[in-house]
Amino acid sequence: MQKIRVLVVDDHTIVRDGICALLALAGDIEVVGEAANGREALEIVKQLTPDVVLMDIVMPILGGLEATRRIRKELPSTKVLALTQYDDKEYVFPLIEAGACGCISKTAASSELASAIRYAYRGESFLSPSVAKLMIEDYQHEAALRGKHDSYEQLTDRERDVLKLVAEGYTTQEIADILVISPKTVEGHRSSLMAKLDIRNRIDLVKYALRRGLIDV
């Protein structure tokens, strides 16, 4: 059985040791490397090309946000799952905007951590319940302030497909391959659907998809 190859990134050795011990219990997951900061993570990702990077947010030298952004840009096939102790939108939302396919709390059970890694490996989104609740509440608050009606019915079938795939964390090229269309066409559908829904960035798009029940958490 092919195992999911994981890089664990956290600036605390004891935390990395604990995570590695937990993941060793999962038969389909293999920790192939560890890093203490974002800079080390970038170097190791380039060397080992892991399937999933479990990324801490606050670290010295190079933080998780910038490391996530660079990994997703330079090695888009590697998925990044944010590991956080902060259930706060100032920390979580920028990571999703940077390309992380989800967030999991450091207080999560070992089974939830393994499940989150499997979701990330499949290219699906995963959010800890507390993070999902935060995003839904934030979206509902913004919707109440705007006082606007849902414009989902204005979307074409193809725009709805693109909306779901973008929210699940797929890249433009991956969406093009799945839908058998060009990357340029994907970009066109994404621009169109975001204009129709008055969505300005990926964070809002994910929140919208969560509210609509288009993606699982």
C-alpha cells in the first residue's frame, strides 16, 4: 500500500515528536521529514516532495503563512495543512488565502489529525469544527451587514463546478485537468462566478461554499 508522505513543520521539538508518534499509528501515513521553521520546510519540500506538509503558523525565521504561499507557488502538487492553536480569523483566513487546503487544531484527537491528512492528500478541504464554525459565523455576519440575497442561482453549471473545486483547494491546472478544459477557461469561469456572487478572494469563496454546503468539513 502506498503511504501518504508527510512533512511535519513546527518550531517545538516536543510537538513534532508527539505528532510523529501519533502518525506512526496510522498505517497509511509516513513522516518523511521534520522542519523547525518555514525556511527549513521549503528546503526539505524541494528535496523530498512530500504529499502533505503539516504546517505550524507562528515560527521563527520564516513563518507558516509565507512558507505556505511559497510551497503552493513552487510545488503546487504538495498540499499544505495548517496546524494551529489559534481559532482566530486573523491567523486562519490568511493561511487559506495563501493556499492551505485546511486547518486543524493542535488540540485535535489523533484520529482527526490522520483524517485531515487523508483529506488533504485527496485534494479536499478540511477544517476543524471550531475553525469551520468561525468561518460560517464570519460569513453570516458579513451577509447580514450586506443585506444581499444569495446569487447562486445565477451561476452556470460549469461555474458551480469550478466554485466547488476552487473551494476544495484544487489549483487552476488541476481543475482544468478534472473538467477537461483549459486553465484560461477555468480562470474565466472563476472570475465570472466571483463577480456574480460579489466574492473578492478565496477566503470568501470558501466561506460561501461552506455556507451553501458545497464542501464538507
